[in-house]
Amino acid sequence: MDAFAAIADPVRRDILGKLRGGPVRVIDLAAGHDISRPAISRHLRVLGDAGLVTAVDHGRERHYRLERSGLVPVSTWLAGLDPAPRFDESALDGLDLEVRRTVRERSSPQSTDTEETA
């Protein structure tokens, strides 16, 4: 399953949000939902198949952790939706240089003399 299909479900998105702060036990993930712990485990299995979570056993408990690298395709797709800049940012560098040059020329005493004689 790909990351887009995995995050299509609101319960899975909520689980990912809870894992944002660090590893969490299944029982703690199930505490905020009106669904059973086995149902949460099924959602975690889907997220694991998509590469979004990994599980680590600590004794008898299983802790799930967010795998941020699994969200790279989603982040890349979202970044592609940003509007393209209306102009190249290097144009601002040229404009900045021209403004500085003009200010420098106008503030120097020679430019005033030149303008008066012309």
C-alpha cells in the first residue's frame, strides 16, 4: 500500500499525529478512539505496510514509531502544488544592485556637481 492510500483514513492520520511526538504503545493509541484495540492494530498494520510506522518490542509491549521517510512522496507531491514564482528571484539581486548603485551615485558630491553643470 502506498502512503497516499494509507493516510486516506482519518483514524490512520490521527494515529500518525499521535506518533509525531515519539513511540507510543498500542493501548495508548487505542485510548483516544471508539474502536477496538484489534482495529487499531489493523490500522497500524496498514501504516506499516505503507512504510509509515515501525514497531519495536519492549518486553511484552509493542511500541510504534513514526517513519518520517515514508511521508516523503506525500511531501514531494504537496510541494509540487505550491505556485511557481512569478519571476526569477535572481532578478531581485540585479534590482538590489541597481538601487544601491543609484543611491551611492546620488549621495556622492561629484554626482551633484555633474548634474548642475549638465
